[in-house]
Amino acid sequence: MTVSIPLAGVKRGTLTLFAVACGVMVANIYLCQPLLAEIARALGAGEDQAGLVAVATQVGYTLGILFVVPLADNSDPVKLVRWLMSLTIAGLIAAFVSPNLAALMLASVCIAATCVVAQVLIPLATTLAGPEYRGRIVSKLSTGLIMGILLSRTFSGLSAQYLGSWRAPFAVEAVLVAVLLFVLPHFIPGRPAKRGMGYWPLLKSLPPLLQHRELQVSMMLSFCTFAGFSAIWATLAFHLSSPAFHLGPAAAGLFGLWGAPGALLAPYAGRLVDRWGPDAVNLVSLLALAASYALAFSMGATGLIPLVIAINLLDFGQQSGQVANQARLFGLSAEIRGRLNTLYMVVTFTGGATGAFVGAKLWTLAGWTGVCCFLAWVIAIAAVILAASHLAPPGKKAGSLN
């Protein structure tokens, strides 16, 4: 039975709209992934070069989180969200008209750097209810986030194939963001900008926050798992278009839809975090990722159904781990949650950029087998980190674990 979350001072349906906004905005990062094979052909680039478009979006998102998201702690969130969404629309239009791969990569960096709205909304939402609902709030918004990641690929692949161009998804997404721009600000609780700390002091305040053990553990785990997640998704379109399957961008996009059931289990992860704590959910996450590797490596090389199951396990593992990691760090002071989330997501998407880059290179060198082995490697590292953190004496900093 679903228990409603009591919210203070906001309109009915606010969390649902926040979740939708998280999904629509984060979708901008992943529009390119099912299109990479088509982009390579249309712009006369190699597969490893086209793969750099996916890397550019991860890099851009990291830059946006580092230099924009800290403003969430002392800015009016309504004004901040309006500016970010307006700039995202401009970037999408630039991607739509890009004449070559370099221009598309630049536009991708700009889009990703400004579509960080989810990282403003999630910390804000955790302040709207009591701490006993934190896991469920993070879970609800993170579900919107991961559904945006997954369904963006479906939307992108289908629209590119049936509208006849890899450019079409960028134009349609610009329209969706424009609609959201007129609706979302009316549901965000207004807050006067704080004058206690300027922008540069805000950035300078980030490094001292690394002393928090909860933040360190969450960052290290997320770097590893998101690197593996991104390596798989950044090369899936190439795998599906290979002689093993001979499938186009629509089929690659449909993997976002077929992988959605794994993401829909995320609300249960939030409840488990509230009941058992984040470490237990991180363990469940790693077990799911390990099972995903086993299927993708063995039967997923040539079998479509095992590959679909592997993607579901991958999506569930990444999403449940994300919920656990963010719930852990949002247990710290509400005054610094925006900056904690900044550091966490910078490291997360640095892992994503690393995974996308390494995945593209491994694809050219060792194919699907090499990409799957990379996933196994990062899962093993994450397991060691979780075990070391759990076994550390109380009060010892995670950064000192050796």
C-alpha cells in the first residue's frame, strides 16, 4: 500500500511534477546514445569518434553540476530553473542545426551543462517533508530521473527512425522543455536569494565538505557503478547494429522501454533505505549489477532476450544504488545539501564520462566482451569499497580507508 508523503507549503502534485521535470531534463544527456551509429554515418565519422558525443554530454553535465548546482543553496530556485531551462532550449536548437561532429559535441556540452534542473529539485524536495520520508522522496524523484534516462533512448531512437533524421529528437525535445518551462516554475516554492555567501565563496566551500564520510562513500560507489552503466549504454547501439543483431536506432531506443521495469522498482529501494539503511540497498544494487554482467557477457552477446533481462538488472542496480547513495548524504545538514549533491554528482558523472570513453575505446579494441569485462571490474571495485566502509571503525573517515 502506498503511503502519501505529507508536504508543507506546496501545491498538490508537486512531487509528481518534479519527477516529470527530472525525467524530461535529464533526457537531454542521453538523446544521442541510440543515434551514435546514425551520427557516425551521416557525419562521416568513425564509431569511436561518434562515441565522443556521449562523452561530451557527460562532461557537460559534470561542469553544470560543479559550477551551477551550488547556486541552489543560496539562489531563488524559481529564477534558477527558468534560466537553466531557457539555455537548454537554445542548446537543443544548436544541436539540431549542427553541420559537423565538432559543432554537435560543443552543443552537447552546452545542453548538458544547463539541464541540471534535477540536481536543483531533488535536494529542494527533501526539505519539504520530515526526515522519515527522505528515502521515499529521493526515490520518487530519482524514478522520474531514471525513467527520463531510459525513455529518452526510446523516444530518440523511434523519432529518428520514423522522422527520417538523427536531428529530429533534438527539435522535439526543445518543444517539450519549452512546455515545461511555462508550467514548472508555478509549482516551485519561492525563496529569496540568500546574501550570506557569494558565488565564489560558495565554490570555495566545496572542498571542506569532502571530510564527511557519508559523502565519500557515496561518491566512490557511484563513480564505479555509473562508469559501468555508461560503458554499456554508450556501446549498446553499436552492439545492436553489429552482425550479431543487425538492428537500427529504433531497436536501440526500445531498449530504454524494455529496461523500464527495472527502474520502476526504485520506489521499493527508497522504502528499504528508510527501513534498513543505505548500506543494505547498496549491497542489493551490486548483486543486481553482477547478475547483469553475467547475463550480458554470456548470453547477451548474441541473444536478444538475455540482453533485455541484463539491461533491466543493470538499470535496477544503478537506480537502487543511486537512491541509497543520495539518501545517505542527504542525512547531513539541510543547509549544505545542494553542495553535497554537487560534489556527489560531479564524481558520479565523471564516472559516467570515464565509462562512456573507456567503453567506446574497448568496443573498437575488444567488442562487447571488452565492455562487459569493464563492467565486471568496476563492480568488483565498488564491492571492496562498500565492504571497507562497512567494516571501518565508527567515526573513521572513509577517505582514510586503505
